[in-house]
Amino acid sequence: MVVQTNLSSRIFFFLIALLFSLADSDSDSDLINELVSLRSSSPDSGVIRLYDDDVSKFLTSVPTPRPYSLIIFFDSVNLHSHSKLQKFRREFGLVSSTFISNNNNDGSNNGTKLFFCEIESTHSEASFHRFNVESLPHISLVSPTTENLTECDQMDGGDFAGLAESMAEFVERLTKLTVGPIQRPPFLSKTQIGIIVALIIISAPVLIKKILKGETLLHDRRIWLTGAVLVYFFSVSGTMFNIIREMPLYVKDDEDQSKFVFFIEGSEMQLGVEGYTVGFLYTVVGLLLAFVTNVLVRVKNLNEQRMSMLLSLVISFWAVRQVVYLDNWKTEYEIYPYWPSSWRH
């Protein structure tokens, strides 16, 4: 009788455990199906927008190990004026679309093991605190075994260096899933290429005729003069520095967000407006020098020549003085004039 009772108890507990296991399996399937549905309805490369309730639903309320991983891009609408953050977001979308296209139809379930998501600060501030996000850009990978969201894997500065390719390497290294070669959209669509080719074919006879007669813009000396001045201006205004460092033209005042700051004291940082201002002053001096040496020497009236020379010298002196003043103010390095010794007596 005792043996029969023990056997019945074991069968009962086995059935209960089996029911719980089936319930958990059904629950996991429901969550995966919902994530797949959200990904399919996402208008942006399959990236799922998560809110505070979704973080609880898909992460904190699901026991580990979860049947999926989430890689989350943290975004902020207030920082969309910074081109670098938007660029990272576009690259993140490329990784997502590449992963989906390479894994959804390969006969495996890899496409349901990883989901690309984003969390926006203005709508999900609590989630930023949950993940302990202090700065952007920030990408976190929540693995199936992650329990504490502040301890999930994060991309560091080096992982952002190669943009989408580095993000894909980060995902593959931690999830052991294959993202595949990044599929970037072509620079021009087939329709655009067809239109350009058609325009070239139609305009080819006219272009050839003008080239033979020397009537194109490339034969106009004024075009070359304007191009030379623009090259000089962008060279002396630090344009390459602004492009490489992605420096903004101006920033907002920390004390009053309604005001803009165009010049920052100190040599640690240079805004775009600073470089263009100094470049403009340099260009003024260069153009006046070209005017004096190439145009003014042909003026026959001596008085006009002298007045123009004097005016050019005054403007050039003012421009150079402004450059020296800005340099002294920004670097705190004084530039002193050295006059001839005979002038000191």
C-alpha cells in the first residue's frame, strides 16, 4: 500500500512538472511570436521600439535563461542635432536588416534568437536608469542569462570605430550567431542611374560641340578664379579639421539654452564658426594682395592708385589685427610686434 502511494505521488508531481514545463514553453513561444510580430511591423529595418512596460515584459519578468537575446540601442530625440548619433543609429539599422535577411530564411531558428531594439529617453526614462545609461551612444546586449540589466554586455568606444561592421562583430562575438556581410543600400537606385544615362546620351552632341568650340564653364577663367578662392578659403578656415572631428558650427549656452555660443575660449576645442571667421579674414587679406599686385598696378591715375593702396593696407591691417586678437584670446599666447630699432628712438 505504501509503495503504491509513493508511486502515485511521483506520477502526480511528474505530471505537475510537465504541465509547468509546457506552460513555460507556451509562454516563451508567445513572447517570441510577439517579438517577431513587432519586428515585422517595424518601419525601420526591423528595429523594435521598446518602452518601459516592454522592458519589464520581455526582460525583467521573464525567468532566465530566456529563449532570446536583445541588443538595444539607446537614443534621444533631444540629441538628434548631433550627426554622429544619427549616423550610429542608421548603422545599427543596417546591422538589423542584414541579420534578418541572412537568418530568417536559412532554415534555422537563428532569426528568433536575437532581436534588435531601441529605447528613446523621452518616452522611457525609467529604462535608461535600469540600464544605468549615462552617455550616448550606448548599446547593450542582454543575453538569455542576464539577470541584472546594469551588468549586461556593452559596446565600448573601440566597437563604434568601424560602425556597422564593428557592431556586427560585437554581436557575433557574444551571441555566436552570424550576422553576415553588411548590406548597404546603393548610392543611386536603378531608376536614378537610368535617368542619368539617358540625360548624358541626349546632351552628348551639344556638350561635344561646346567643348570643341571652347564654350564650356571649364573654359571660363572666372570659374577657375572662384574655385581657387574657395579652395584657399576652406584650406585656411580648418574645414578638414571640422569634417574629420565632426565639429559643430556652434553650441548652445549651458546657462541659457536659448542662446548660442560661436566662440569658445581655450585651445582644447574649436567650433566651425571660429575657423570660418579666421578663414574669411585671411581670404580678405589674400584678395586685397591679389588686387594690389594684379589690378592696381594697371591703374593709370596716380591719386586713385595711392588711395586704393592706402585703403587696402588699412583693411589688411585691421583683418590681421583681428586674427591676432582672436588668437591671443583663445590660446592666451601673446603676439608682440617687433618694430625696427631705428623707430624706437
